[in-house]
Amino acid sequence: MMSLNLSRVVLFASFLLLGACAGAPAAVLDGPLVVSTWPFGRHANDKAMEALTAGKSLLDAVELGIRETERRSSDGSVGLGGRPNAAGYPQLDACIMDGPSRDAGAVGGVEGIVHPISAARHVMEKSQHVFLVGEGARWFALEHGVESIPIEDLKAKKDAWVDGHRPKDVDRNGHDTIALLIRDKDGHIAGGCSTSGAGGKLPGRVGDSPILGSGLYVDEEVGAAGATGIGENVMRYCGSFLVVEFMRQGMHPQKACEETVHRIASLDPRGYKLDICFIALDKMGRYGAAASNQRFPFAVASNGRSVVVNVAQVVPR
Ligand code: SD4
């Protein structure tokens, strides 16, 4: 009996090994794929695609895509047009990750920087560090010529916010993060994330978005994932890393995003009331998204199409 069971185990293990030796499954897509959060991600996706078509690098495409959302931040989302913190000033977070080189850079709580994604890329490429915050991040960005404005220029906005519009609680309404993931035509992967964070957050609060493994994670062998929503509910569980790990186990990106929401909801005292959303793509060119307790529109560009796709909240287990 014992030896029969053992031989079954050996047989099963050999099948697994054979499967592994067969190599990675074939790509389902010839051209590039760009996936990003929220409907505003469409403009970013288009810019990123334009960059790839023009022969620019994967990282250029990530940066140019996200810069487009930062540039359009007049809608109160991402960049200096985003909602101010409790002191009345926007403090921005961003990161960028490159699959092939496994390099990454990030800035947190930075003020007066027009394109924090570019600052993050400078940290990656021009420093020996990965993550700079606050004044130091601003100084470094200015040293490298990243576009900035004097913080006093935001005083009028600050006064209006403090006098009339500052919410008593942290303002969770509206959406203020772009996570953008790219798989190029050769299957290389990169991503970036940029946000003004939650309106009315305490000065110095850094959310999930610039934290590698939380707001963004890229693994050249597997795929990439990004997050949006309440950062505190993502960063306590390394949400994006978890999505990528589920894909590594063989899950489709859609299933990996859903399983991540279920896992976090099963551990967190709030259950599914988390306001978290994930996007993901894999090495083969497949993608997916999931949200805990809301409808989640996200943007996808591939094969000459650029669309916004709606995903319903997961069905709680
Ligand atoms: C944060 N995750 O700073 C960001 C905010 C966000 O949609 O994504 N809102 O917590």
C-alpha cells in the first residue's frame, strides 16, 4: 500500500517535471501590451504605445505614458493637480521598475515636482539607491533637472483647500493613482506608478504606490502587477508582489488579481471593505484586473486597440 502511494507520488512528480521541462507556454500576443489603472490610463497607454512604435525603450514608454497622466492632472488625479494633504500641499509618490535589468527607483512624499515618475527614473539610473523621500528626493530631482515649481506657487490652492475644502477625514473619493504595466513585443516587462495619494493625508504619509511589491511589482520571468485604492490596505499585504507570486504558480493574471483580493479579505478584519484594486499582465501577453468592493474600470492597449474595460467587484467567498 505504502509503495503504491509512493509510486503515485513519483509518477505525479515526473509529470510536473516534464511540464516544467517543456519550457514556458507560448505567447498569446505578437505585439506589445499596455495595461493601466482607471479610464485616464487610456491616454497614458496611447502615449506608451506611441513611444514603443517610435522605437523608444521600454522604460521610455513607461515614463512617457505616466508623464501624460501627470501632465493632465488638472482633473484632480495624479501629479501636482492632485488633492492636497492635510497641510494643503500635494505630496507625490512614484516608482518605476525594469524587468530585464531588475532595476528600480522610487520617490515618496515629494513636493513641487511636476513629473515624479521622471524623478523616480533618475533615482534608478543616476543614484546608488532605490528610494528617496521628502526634501532629499526633491533636492535630488532638482539636481537632475526634473521640472519643478516653487512650492509657494501652490499657496492659493492651499489656502482654498484649508479654508473651505479640506475634509475632516482623509478624502478617499476620486482616484488618484496610475499604475502602468508594459510587455513589449519581445516579452520584456516594465512598469511604473504615480500618485498624489489620498487627499487630506497627513504630511509625510507615504502610501503603497512607490513601495516596490505593494503599489507595483515587476518580475521579468513572470509578469507585473500594480495597485490602486487605499494604500494602507495594499501595503500591509505586499499586494502587487502577491499577484505576481500567484502568476508564478501558474494562475492567469485575472485569477491572480482575484485571488489576491480574496487572500487579503480573508486576513483583514475589514473583510472585503478594503477599497483595493489590482491590474496585472504576464509574460505571455495575458492580462486581468480585480477590485474588492467596487466596479473598477481599467485601460488596455494592444493590437491597435485602446479601450477601457470594466471589471466588477469580486464575489465575496
Ligand atoms: C494611496 N493607493 O496613496 C494610493 C491612492 C489611490 O485610487 O490609488 N487611489 O493610497
